Amino acid sequence: MAKTRSIRWSLPTLLLAASANAAAMPLNMTKGVTEISQEVYNLHMTIFWICCVIGAVVFGIMFISILLHRKARGVQPAQFHESTKIEILWTAIPVVILIGMAIPATKTLIAMEDSSAADVTVQITGSQWKWHYKYLGSDLEYFSVLATPREQITNRFEKGENYLLEVDRPLVIPTGQKVRFLMTSDDVIHSWWVPAFAVKKDANPGFINEAWTRVDEPGIYRGQCAELCGKDHAYMPVVVVAKSPEDYAAWKLAEETRIADAKAAEQELLAMNMDMSELMANGERTYIAYCAACHQPNGGGLPGIFPALAGSNLILNDKTAHIDIILNGKAGTSMQAFGRQLSLKELASVVTYTRNAWGNDTGDAVQAADVYKVQQGEGE
Amino acid sequence: MTVVITEPNDHEHHEHEHHDHKPGGIKRWLYTTNHKDIGTMYLVFALIMFFIGGAMAMVIRLELFQPGMQFVDPHFFNQMTTVHGLIMVFGAVMPAFTGLANWMIPMMIGAPDMALPRMNNWSFWILPFAFLILLLSLFMPGGGPSFGWTFYAPLSTTYSGDSTALFVFSVHIMGISSIMGAINVIVTIWNMRAPGMTWMKMPLFVWTWFITAFLLIMVMPVLAGVVTMVLTDKYFGTSFFDAAGGGDPVLFQHIFWFFGHPEVYIMILPAFGIVSAIIPTFARKRLFGYASMVYATASIAILSFLVWAHHMFTTGMPVFATLFFMYATMLIAVPTGVKVFNWVATMWRGAMTFEVPMMFALAFIVLFTIGGFSGLMLAITPADFQYHDTYFVVAHFHYVLVTGAVFSIVAAVYYWLPKWTGNMYDETLGQWHFWCSLISVNLLFFPMHFVGLAGMPRRIPDYALQFADFNAFISIGGFLFGLSQLIFVWVLIKCARGGVKATDQVWEGAEGLEWEVPSPAPYHTFETPPVIK
């Protein structure tokens, strides 16, 4: 963006830009698009104004004192130094203010925690560094990963409008219905946050948390993971698309059909052989999207945390174990089970790619059928 | 204070000065059991750590100057945020307060030294090793700790690098050092007050440190426990925090914050004591509501054990637990408010002058209160769901820790520096330091409120474009604040090397035993206890 570039080069431009473009960033909490988020906003503004009034009074008295009661004006210090009455007074008044504040906060909190009688339930699973959405009562489930190209992050391409706030497949929910979210995690703690809904809930591994929302306006709502979850914490955005119930139903039907078709296509794929160049090209794409964050684009890994794939013993000497670790992950490490995240075609390609890139010259072309065999427990 | 020394013992001092027997050179500092030497070492150590932790903050702000990744990779960025936090909390703020306690508490209560001088030496000298271990871990394969200073499991257990073992060991040493320091403070205050120095005559700095020391003794073992659980979960197959083995990752947060919340009061109660010493001196008027200040400090300390889960509102606690922690947290605002009101009442109808310690103390009151306001906002649970883990929280705790704790420490150094060195610091340079710090620190931290409200999460090395302008602005504030602290070093060196000779009382309105001894304070003070009426 031109704006960003001007900042890079010129400090005065920056200072001007900071004021001129201030409208680009809201200066206050969003009112959001739900009844709850509006209530939260009202609570925020109430407590904010209470603080402003108290601040104005206390700092006001303090500054008057600084102006009037200075030695330079030749004043003599007074001798008073205690008053039980006044101590009781300025203990009691804040207590009353706080009780006044606690009552609406309690009401809103209890409403926020009531996730009963939901129309739609989505299970949200965080993992390093993507979200997985599963519509309960349906076969519909998919991963949602960052769609911003690496080149934008490394400043080789110009950054897009929704830089770091865009995903390949957003969560879709119907408007006007109560949607319940069940949050959990496959690895570390993540936190699913959409400011426009005032929903932020931790996804704890091994436990399920609940939250809910009812969105009235169709639209695209963006958020991010809010709990530090490792290296690419900044790169797991949340995008939710709210559609009218009719559009939502149509979308859901189309997705379910697509998933069924893809499953059928996988069966056909088992009989097919892809050639090496196709496997390698596909594999590199998949590798960059799913593996390179940890194992690095050059397969070198990060010593001490993410093992190198180039020259890896496991890859070079044990094909079945290689396929198995990609399918099922490795317990107790960051290595995820990609069996349910990637298609057979992608899996076969990425296995082939990692067996042949960066000097791993095994010459193996691994086909979908080979991966399928390991998946079914019939390894060579 | 109605302290009157009936038998000034200056005469005896001068006799004793000839019998110091302090070894020269490095041995003096290695073997010393003198509270003043140890206090100096703590303070110098804290200053060095402040600059190392500050350099890491500069790396963070440099990377955040623009969206996209420019200077460091995300993994190293996480190491910087983690180690910056650990160093500033355990290496800068806490040792600085311990240094002030060492220097001032014996002189304020009329004691010749700390009660346990050899332990005092030990508690300081293990500290540099703790931080050496922590800093060296950054050079391990896989880098240093990268899970945030709060080291939430399982990011710090199953998913961490092998530097975790060094991190745990280092935190253990810091904990032992703090516990020993706290024991020393309690024993000294309890047993070594001069005749007539009754509990309710003690200066507030002594009171606040006394209460802080109890907090330390109660919570540092909890920290030691939780890091040990992290260690055994990672290396010895336990599953305290792993659901697969019957544990619970949220249990980690409960234990950590049971330590962590009192810890924030450990870093602010002594600051209250410092401000309660400085404001009356420069207002030339007795502290308003001394007794209520003592009770407010004790109330804050007790309440600090009942609010830990306000750091965990999004973890999915039962609604009644959430409500309890919300109410308890809001309640803390009451005694904290009492303190601020008392300081303002102390100023009211005083005869104020505005030397550097007073300026920092006044800035403390305003800016700490702003941090208190955002703290009150964070207590409102439904709103906290929007604030939690955003830059709003970063703004909040930097207001209470930088313009709160750090400003109070700087104020204390300016206030007592003439007593320590015997020379007045350069007032003009000091004022420059104050104004540069005041302006830059607000450029640095105030816009963070807006960035947080607009939705920028904390602990991210890269961000959406809407946050770009504000982050560039914040970074410039950060660099300016970093540079401003070089003026401080200049003032300190200049003052240590010479300057206008300070009088014994130093400040016109200063009252208390530390101002009765000569400036610079002799190596041994109050070998014969003064009698206070």
C-alpha cells in the first residue's frame, strides 16, 4: 500500500499520515453486530466515562493544588494530616459506584454464558496454526487457514487489503439464529476471537468450552487467535461469513455435495498414477502451505525445535514410517496428523516431494494408493 | 513522622569510620555483608538488566514498526517478548526495590545493618548467575524460552524447546534470591527497630516493604512449584497439565496466577511507600492519613490473593467463579483509590517545590492512576472478553509497571542519591530526563490503548494494515523513551563522580532517620541505636 511505503521513508510524512489516516483504524471498541456485543460496548463506555469523571475530579484537584500550593507563591504549609470522616467518605463512595457498575456487568455476563437452545452448533478446533470447523449433525467439516501469500509477509509483494485477516475457507453461519460454538484444541491453547460478536473463548486441549452468538446482519467478520500459540500465532486469523438462512442452507448443501464428490473422486484416484513432475509440482505447493512454517522452505527445519527434513534418516530409510508420520503425526510434538487435513492426492504429492527435494534423492514416486494403504494399516 | 533523635550519635560514627576493615577492589564487593554495598550492587544490577530488557523491547518495536516481517523471524520475536518480560520483572523491577530496601530500611528504622548480612550477600550474588543462564539460553539450538513470560502449558511443556530446562533452573534461582531477600527484610524490621520506633511510627516505605516481603514469602514457593511441574511434565513423564494423562492445562494458569497476581503487588507496594515518602517532603506537610495508608496497603495485599483468576476470564470458568473474581477485583480499586486520595490530600495546602523526585512522584500518581483505571475496566468481565490478550492489556500493565513501578524507582534514586553519594545530582539534567521520559513514555504506551480497542492481539510480530500508523508512532515513542534513559545514566555517573555537596537533611522538608546521618551516609550507621520519642 502506498500509505505503508510513505511511512517507510519519511518521518514527517509518517507523523502527518498518523493523523490523516487515523480514520482507517477505529479508536474505540467496536459496537459489533450482535445484541451482546452492543451490551458489552455499553458496559465499556459506562466504565470508561466513570473513570473519566473520577480522573477529572482527582487530577483536577491535584493540578489546582500544584498551581496554588507551591512554595514559589510564598504559601505556608497547613498542618492537618488526618480525618477519619473523610477516609470513610472516600472509601464508601467508590464502593457505591462499583456496586452500580457490577449490576449491569453481572446481567450481561450471565446472558453471555447461556448457550442453551442453539439452532446450529459448530465445533471449533484450534491447532498450530489453523482452525478446524465441524458442523455437528452433518458431515460438513473443513480447515480454515491463512490465505495471505508468504510473499506479502516477506514484503516481496504489495500487501492486500485484508492482509493477515483472510482465510481460504471461512466459517459460514446463518443470520438470525443462535449459533453455539464448542471450542477445543489439538495441541496448545488457542483463543477464538471475533470482535464484532464479542466472543473470545480459549480453545483448551482436552477440554471443550462453549460460547454463542446471534448475528443479525449478513456480512464478513474478521478476527484472530488471541492466545500466544507458538511461532505463527500471528498467522491464524478467524473469518466468519454470516449469510441469510436461505443462502446458508444453499451453501451448506453445496458444500456437503462437494465433500461427497471429493470422496468419490479419491476412490477413482487410487487407480491412477500421477507422473513425477506432477507429483513434485503439487507437492511443493502443499509443502509450502502446510509444512514450511516449521520445517522451513529449504527443508532445514529449526535446530532444536523443528527437525530438518533434508537428509532425514526417517525419510531416506523408511518410506512407511515417513507416510505414517505425515498421516498420524507424532504424539508429544508439534507434528500434526495431516491425514484428515489433506486429500490423498496432496498427501501423495507432499510425500513424494519431501522424498526427492533438497538432495533427498530417493527417486520414489509415491502414489495415492500407497498412502491409502498405510492409512488402512497395510503398510509395505 | 514525629521522630526525634534524643542522642545523636554522630560523634560515635566518626570514631568507627576508622575501623571499617573493608577489603579493597573486587573482594569488597564479593565478600561484603554491608547493607549499603549490597544495596548498591542490587541497584546497579537492576540498571544493567533494565537496559538489556530495554534493548529487547527495542527489537520488538523495530519489528513492529511496519507490517510484514523485516528484521527478525517470528520465533525470535517470541523469545524477545518472553525474555523482555522475565528480565524486566525479575531482573529490573524486583532487584531495584530490593536494593532500595537494603539501602534504606536499616537507616530508616535506626538499625546498624540487615539482620542476616551473610544471607544478604548470598541472595544478591546468585542473581547474576540466574540471568546469565537465562540470557545464555538464547544461544542454544532452538533458541531461548519463547512461550511468553507467563509460560502457559502446554506451549511451555510438550511444545517447547530444550532451553526450558535452563529457564526453569534460572527461575528457581531468582525465586530463592527473592525469598532470602524477603526473609531478611521481615527479620530486620521485626527485630532491629531502634528503641521508640514503634510499628505505627515506621515510615511507609518500611511498612510497604514489610507487607511486600510477606507476599514474596507466600507466593515465590508457588512459582517454584509451578516451574517444577512444567519441568517434570516436559522431561519426566508427569501430566499435571496434560489432559491425555488426567491433567488440565488450565490448572497451570490457576497456579501461575496465584503467584502472578500477588507478584504485581510485590512490584507496586514498595512504589506506594516511595511516593508516600517523597510527596510529604516536597509538599512540606505531613502525609495525610498515615494509618489509613497502612491499612490500605494491608487490604490490597490480602485482596491480591483473591483475584488471580481475573487473568483467566476467557478460559471457560464456571459463571459463579467468574462473578466472584470480577467482584473481588473491582474491590481492589477501593484501597488503591484511598492511597491516591491521601496523596492528593497531602499536597493540598502544602508548600510544594518541584525537584526531579517530586516530578517523577507526581507523574507516578497520574499515570499509575490511568493504569488503575484501565485495570478497573479490565475487571468488568464482559468487557474483558474484548480487551483480553490485546494491546489494551499491554497498555494497562505498562502504565502500572513502567510509569508506576519504574517511575517510582527513578524517583527514589533521585530522592536518595544525594544521601548515597554525598553529592547533589545535576538538577537541569534530571529535569531533562524527566520531561523526555514523561513525553516519550506516553507516546509509547498511550496509543496502545487505541490499538488494543481496535482489535490488535498482543504477542504478534506482524499485524493487519489498519494498525500500521499507530504502531509506527508507538515504535518512535519507544525509541525515544529508550534514548531518554541514557540521560539517567549520565546523571548517575556525574553525581557519583562529584557535584555540589549535599547537606545531611538534603531536602528542606525531609524528615526521618536517614536524613539525620551525614551525607554520604557513613559505611556503618546507627551502631548505637538512636532513641526515638
